[in-house]
Amino acid sequence: MKRYITVLLFSVLASICWTGCFPDDYLDDQPVVAPPKPKPDPEPEPQPDPEPEPEPDPEPEDGLNYDNLSAYGPLKSYVNRAVSPDFKMGAAVYVNDFLNKSKMYNVAVENLDEMTAGNAMKGASIVRKDGSMDFSTVKRFLDVAEAAGMTVYGHTLAWHSQQPVQYLNSLIEGKRVELPEGETAEETVLALDFNDGRHPFNGWGNNSSRGVENGVFKVSNPSAVNSWEAQFAYDVQTPFENGREYKLKFKIKGSSVGRLSSGFQITDGYKSAGEFPGVQFNTQWKDVEITCQCNASGATRLIFSFGEFVGDIYIDDFEFIALGADYKIVDMTPEEKKEALTQAMERWIKGMMEVTATRVSAWDAVNESISGRDNNGDGFYELESAAWGSSNNFYWQDYLGSGDYVRIVIAAARKYYAEYGGTAPLKLFINDYNLESDWDDNKKLKSLIHWIEVWESDGVTKIDGIGTQMHISYYEDAGTQASKEQHVVRMLQLMANTGKLVKISELDMGYVDRNGNTLKTSQLTDRQHRLMADYYRFIVRKYFEIVPPAQQYGITHWCITDAPDNSGWRGGEPVGLWDMNYNRKYAYAGFADGLRGK
């Protein structure tokens, strides 16, 4: 995630044309006119201050020649192993492409020491809805990497994103307590006032959108389609009870008159398991209370359809209630939730270490834990939290505690790494982004260092290194770029001063022009590509200059090739060291020159 500083440079070019406004013989073609009679000089008028000259385009650094790209060797060959014996040249890979031994496989094997799986080793890719785990892809990835003579960097043991959210929420939903015979109770399955800005609904279809606006859930549909072609839904881990009555209560209005339908669905085959009465609405708030019996086993989705309506639908004070229960749900205490989730974290890490301990000895133990908020005014950012985060994430730290969260992860990793045969020294990193940020003077990094001190203050927890993601851009505005470079240097100094291992973990680069526009690959000039190469050279060179050899873990480039237009990550941007046809770019040469200290 990046922040871009937009600087607008307005210049007036007086009597200067960039592209030849006048031909050389312009004056020769003009008629000869007799000079006018002289007149008295008028009183001089005040002249406005001259407009500032436009800032010249930045130029690549003198003395560099990136033209002969074919003369460059593999990236890993430029590392001075005598000085930096443990340094690893890495990149992130799509695991399936690597397993299929596509061209990306050949590029990776030739150029890299180590690979990071983009998604395949994250919780959501492995943990199923029932809590079982499938490590088959991880095992194949490790096998192929080992055969190719490459190591794998683990990414990631703990993160709030890409987690098995449904499963984890099911662990803390509450305890079921049976009622005395003859007694029944209503069970509130879901109650939402949306005042916290969050909602739990998935959704899809027809470019429709869902969100919370001013404490109200808002659904927007741009055009009329079949009702089922635009939907939102709430999914549960435990199926709704066949034969049980359920109630929906909420307030609703629309930007115009419309209809909302709802019901239960079995997601396997998208089969209906009971329909609530349709709800008609208009532009005024309306109270709704409707009931429906779930009429089939295996339904795990409450689904709402609105494709026929065009405009905005607003919903508030939403309740979903199970009727006639012979039991009640008692909320778990914070201590009980912490215990349940600690056990879940340990099961996850135990399973991963059983598969990887003998072949993966370095991990992002915790990823992106630091927020950009200093709510308590102590000068440091707090940890990420559901209080301001996405409902699609699971914030372990909210339940395990700010102090214990990382300690639990580190302890479990070291315990099960040893238990399952890991012999190489285990290196555990805290990885985060915006550590090079100039807009807060590296405050996020300073906050991370502070939190590491907190976590290690128990005298037991040991964090080996810090990973800085560095999803950056080259800025054409000279002042902005100078600030960016200054804070990259400061970041490396602060990281080196901790005495811990330093890893550039997810490096990639875009380009921002002098008007603050992020350029796509197709828009870049040759000169702009060279400027990006210079910036890569600067960063890599500074890494080796500032970070002592004993602290140099390595640099991982996040994108081997430029991003296609439809990519979910920096779509269409020039983020690769290779183009999309796996041809080397100037960026490759700049990176290589940085590795060799040129």
C-alpha cells in the first residue's frame, strides 16, 4: 500500500518552444516595413516578476550504460559472496507457474537463490472451513525448489489478512447451553447496527457494490438484470437447522421503489433451502420483520437478491434470529476466546512446521502488524485492529493481546520447528510496509522497533530480523524523489542500528510523473525506464553500504515481470525486472549494478 505525494508544477514558457514553433527562415519571409516616426518615451510601467523557469526533466545518472542488457549475467552472480556469504537474492513466485515449470521457473532458477510463495503458504490457502489443513501444494513446491537447488522463504505464519475467517470466528461464537425441558429461547445469530463502519456480507454480480455509509449498510446496483445476478450474502460455518424457523428484522429504504428477496442456500450447487417473503420498499424507512423455515440440510448461506432494482438500497438495525431453540448461546469470555485462538494458532504452526521444518529455516513470523494510527498519543502506532479494519480480515491481536500476540507465534514456531527436526538456525522476521515512508518521517518503522522491544521485554521472545516491503515508486518531481531517497537511507540506518537481520522483502517499483500521475508500462519513455533503473541501483547499493554483512539477509523482488492490466496488484504498472515476455529491462541492469556495488 502506498501513499503518493502529488506536486503540481505550473510553468509559463515565454518565447521558448520545446518542439520548434518557428522554422529557421521565419524572419526571411516577413515584409519590409518603413520605421515609424519616433515618439516620446512613455512613463515606464511596473513589470511583473518573471515566471520561474520550468524544472528540467531529471536525467539518469551520468556514467551509466544499460544498453547492452544481454551482457549482464544472472542476478545472483553479482553478489560478492566473499563479503556477504549469507545474502540471498530472492523473488516472489506464483507457485503453480513454478510447479508447471513455465518460463518463470527457468528465470527463477537462473537468477535467484531463494523464492517466496505469493499466496500458497498463507492460512486461507491451507486451512479449510472445518479447520482441517491441506499442505499438498506446499509439499510439492518444496520438492521442486529443492530439486532446483533453491531455498524457500516462509510467508507467512501470522497475518490478519488471507485467514480462514469463517473457521476462526466459529471458534469464538459462544457456548451452547441446553435449556430445561419445555423452555425455548430465541438465538440471535447476527445483530448489526453498522456504526463501526464494518459489515460481514459477501457480494457479487453486475458491478454491484456493498459498503457502510454514515452508519448504514448500502448496496448499489448500476443496472437492471435478473434478480439473482446481483446478490449479497452472510455465510456461516455451522449449517442452519433443517426444519427450524428463522426471523429477519431490519430497517430498509431505497433511492426509489424496489424489492429485495432473501432465503437460505446450500452453496454446493446453489440450491434453495427456503425463501423469506419478498420485501417491498420505497424512499422512506420501513421496519421489516419476516420469518422463514429452513427446509433442507446443509444450508450455510443467508442470501439476498436485488438484481432487478436500479439504484441504492439502505439497511440498518439488522437482526437475524433463530426461533424456538431448546438451547441458548452464552458469549465466551475474553479469556476463553484467547485460549481457543491460541490453540488454533498453535495447531496451524505445528502443521506447517511438520511439513517445512527440515527445509524452511526463515519466516515472516508476523506480517503487517503495525497500523498507521497513534490513537493514544504515545508517539507510536498501535497494532492493526478490527476497530478500524476490514470485516474480511481476522485480527488475532484483538483476542490474543497486543503484547502476547507475537510472543505466542514466536514461541510456537520455535517449539515445533525443533520438534519436527529443524536444525539450521531458525530466523523469524516481523515484516511490514511503509517503513521507508517520508510523510511520517519513518514513524511506522520507529513504531515497529518500539513494539519489538515490547515483545522481547519478557526475556524469552527473540525476533531475529525486520523485513521491509518497499512497494515504492520513482517520483519525477525532484524534491519528492530526494525526500524518498533520504528516507530510504534513514530506514536502512534505523534497521541496521537494531542489530537484527535486515531483509528487503517485497521490493517493486512504479513511476509517478511530475503531475502526480501513476504511469502504466505502456506510457513510459526510454528515459523514464532508465530513471527507474537508477533508483533500483541506488536502493540496492545503499543496502550493502549501510547494512553490515552479518545483518544482510537478502533482497526479495516481489514481481518478476511487469503487471498485466488485469492484475490485482499494481495492474498495468512497470513493476518487474523483466517485461511480460521475460525480456530484461533497464531495471534489471540497475538492480544488477547495485548488487555489484557499481
